[in-house]
Amino acid sequence: MYDPYKALYIHIPFCKQRCDYCDFMTQAINRDDPQVRTYVEELILDIRRASREEKLGSLETVYFGGGTPSYIGQGHLSNLLY
């Protein structure tokens, strides 16, 4: 029997600067770089696909992590949750 996850982790691999101590897959990038928009758009498509395939179940929690998720801005973060 398939048991869908109750939580979703969304990795945002962007930061203002790359810290020497960080072991996560991240990159320092300008927040206006087109890569950010492309990454967010692809994530949205992946999330919608997983939802249609009933792989997400009833999510109770969404975690953002990676680099600095807030670095991409409220608009992009809101789009991911909508």
C-alpha cells in the first residue's frame, strides 16, 4: 500500500554569497538572474505533476531549505506555495 508523504522539502540552492563552511548544494547568484525564475517554474511543474499523480497526499508541512530560501524573494516563495 502506498503511503504518501505528509511533508514536502523544497530545496532552494541560491544564496547571495557562498559560505566556506556550507556543505549544501548551493550557488551564489544574483537574485534577478533568469536561472532563479527558471528553477522556480520547474519546481512548480514538478509539484503539480506529483500532485496529479497523487504522490503528495495531504501535506501537513512544507520545508524550505538549501541555500537561503528567502533570498529568491516573497513572490517566488508565494508562487511555490500557491
